[in-house]
Amino acid sequence: MLELQNITKQFGEFTAVDELSFQVPEGQIFGLLGANGAGKTTTFRMLLGILQPTTGSITWKGKAIPLSKIGYLPEERGLYPKIRVDEQLIFLAELRGMRRKDAKKSLVDWLDYFQIPQYEKMRVEQLSKGNQQKIQLISAVLHKPDLLILDEPFSGLDPVNVEQLKKAVRKLTADGTTIVFSSHRMDHVEELCEYLAILDHGKPVVAGYLPDIKAGYGKTRVLLTTDAPPLLWDALPGILQVETEGSGHIIQVESKEAAERLLRHLVTEGFHVERFVWDQLSLQDIFIEEVGKRYEP
């Protein structure tokens, strides 16, 4: 288990991370979220040992994390464009303590997994952006790390490459790799992560098991398609917000009871209801509610 206990990082008078604590069970994906400047990158640098916490502790299975057991995919790509794929990836794996023969085999296995064995002896600059990203991921996992840090791994990729990288991430967790994952795409986080923390000004404003977090908000939403006029809902209690998308509506309600009351009203008044789906708030809704407070006038 990866465990951060009361981590604080200060730079002079500025506190970048403030009393951050969370645990990541082995083989799980943990989402670390926040707006720009929230403290995610500083947290990653402390996990990597580049920075030391001002106070608090970071442990892996109760001990300090060996750097040879960590893989890191940064948001800004860092491979050498004019060096061959096999030369630099095998070299990077050797720096992590892997034998050259084992690194070579691991590289071939991963290239075959992504169905790109033809790129082994090509220079990185000769590859498309999507394939460069696959090579960058391979560089982070070639040495078979126990802990993998992914910073915006799907940024700028087309949907096909996004799905391929998601599949690889799931494969890694199935093999026992623990992953800390950051993204501004809430749908990706919601799809991949069971546990997460949302940072705001370095402090965790939400943390824990995602289903429990959603259940704790109480607020829910209704996806509605009907011929009833939107003005009808103004008089109903428990309606918090209404958004119209095409022929449908997304209605935020304060409780499941408010959603049921809305449905009864529509049926009683004789309106046609084509779609009525009750759902909890999405992760994006929760993120906006928590982090958006700082942007309110």
C-alpha cells in the first residue's frame, strides 16, 4: 500500500501542499485531481523523491519507496527525439537496475502488445504523436515498477489511442501495479479510478472511495426528455438547476424524493415522458462544486 500521512510542502511562506493524506491499495488506480496550481505536480515530485516533504511521511508497504520500483509518465514528454526507441528505452531500464537482456525482452513484449514492433529501431521523431505516447508509456513501465505515476497520460490523443492506453493501464493494474493518475478529463478518472482526492490550494477538499463520495453528496440529477415546458419545474420544490441539451434536460435535484415528485407531476399533468433517468452527480459536477467555489465573484 502507498500511504501519504499529513504531507505538507512549503516554499518559503508559500504552502504548495497542505496536510495531504491518502492511501492507495496495492493494484488500484488512485485519481489525484485539482485545478492548475492545486499541488498535484508538487505531490508527484515528492512521490518521486525529487522534493522532500516539509512535514509528513510517504511510505510504500511501510517503508521508503525505492526509486527503482517507480515508473513515471510526465505530462511534458521527455524522450530524446533523435535517438532510436530501443537504444534509449533499454538504457533507461538499465538505469533502474534491469539487466539488458530482460529489458530487451520487456521492450519486445510491450511493442507487440501495442502492435508496433516495427518502431523498435526507429527514432522517436519519426513517430506520430499517438505512437510517441505509447513509447513514452513503455519507457515508464519497461522495468516493471510496483508504483506508476501517470500525469495527463491521454492529453492530446485521438479516441483510438486513448482506448489503447486505457487498456494498457487496466492490464498493469491486473498485474498488480499501483497507479496514481492525474487528468483534467473527469470522465477518464471516473471510468478508471475507484479512489481519488481533489486538491484545492494544496488541501484535499474531497478524498476517499468514489461511490462513497457520490453517495455523500445527496444531490442527484435527472436526465429528462419530455414535451413539458421547462417553466413547469419552477414551482416544484427540490429543483436546484436545469440545463437544456438539444431536446433533453439535465435537472439537478436535492434528493431522490424530489426526482420522484417531478415524475409524478409530469404524469399527473398528462405530459409525454420519453426518457426519465435518475442518477447521482457526476465526478465533474462534484469537482466544479468544490473547486469552482474559488472562482465565484
